[in-house]
Amino acid sequence: MNLPFSCDERVELLTDDRVKLLKEANCKQVYLGVESGDEELRKLVLERTMSNELLKKGVDRLHDNGIRAFAFNMVGLPGENRQKALSTVKLNASIKVDDSIVSVFSPYPSTILYKISVEKGYVKLPIDYTQFTFLDQPNFSKEEVAFFAVYFGFLRRFYRSHGENSGLSRMMDNIILSPKLPIRFLISIGESYMFAWEDIKSYVRMHMPGVFKAAKRVLRR
């Protein structure tokens, strides 16, 4: 039928032959679970055993066949801290995903991570699932989790533009990891910007769809 489509995939399954078949079927975008940039956290907490190198190879295969890569990520996982959350941002940048989304970890009942979160005192019962963040850990507070959730996209684009080892990137590392970072103030600014930007996009999408599509194509380039 040759209709363009997107699909979910696991990077462990993205062999050369499979990606070529996706291309022949007119796949335009593949959604991949990156989850965390810290391999140990990803393996021990999420039981996802793929390596960062495998993720990079999978994204490269997609790009070589003209297919966009979209990454799913999480912050606020049990055992996480600022350094590990930053590694997720930087992995997304280094493997050059075309777009990404970040979710805040939510401890669902009847899961192992729910039990761990409760036993370690990271969350108080009953859990209010209308909150933005859930776990409050000694090395990763709710405010720190919220900061990474709000600024994930901005930081991913920053590190992709400047690389991981440039002078600007090392300066950004020091700022983000500094205990003096005014997190609550930055969250307030970031959330205000996000809400305003979403309102603008919604208005343009509804009232000027041609302009919206053109702008989207330009930004993707």
C-alpha cells in the first residue's frame, strides 16, 4: 500500500535486514525505549540489558536508511541521581536521536519498583498520582527530578550542538551538578515557558495548519 507509518521497536531487534524491511515498507519513524543513559541503572532497576553502544548502532542503522529515531526516557527512577539523569540527556544527544520524550517514573502498585520505593521510604502512602514527581530520594529530590523533566529537551539539544567534551559542555555539566543551582526558580521559569509555547503551537496548529506544517519541516531540518 506504500502508506508512510511509524512503529515501536526494541533496539535488540534492529538488525540490518529488519531495518531494510522497515524502509521498504515505507516506515518513517521508529520509537525506541532508551529509558536511562546509565547502563547499570537500566539493567538493575529496569531489567533492560541493551548497551549504550547497541543503542547507538540501532539509531545509526535507522538513519542510514532514512528513518527517524524517537527515544522514550525516564527520570526519577529508584537509585538515580543528578549525574545519572544527566547521562540520559547526554546519551540521547550522542546517539543523535531526532526527537525524544521524557516521563517521570511512577511507582505503580503490584510492581517490584513500587515495593522497593515504599520499603526504602522514597514515597509516602497513599500515593497522590496527580503529582508531577513521586520519589523523594536522599540523592535525588523531587525538585531535582522536576528540573530534569522540564529541561530535558533543551539540554538534549544543547549537548547535541556542542558535544560532550567541549568547554561549553563542561561548563554546563558544572552548572547542572552544582549544589547551588536555583532549582525551584528554574523550574518555575521552565514551566511558564513550556505552557506558553504549547499554547502558541496549539493556536497555530488549529488556525494556521499550513504555517504549522512548514515550520515543523524547517525545525526538523
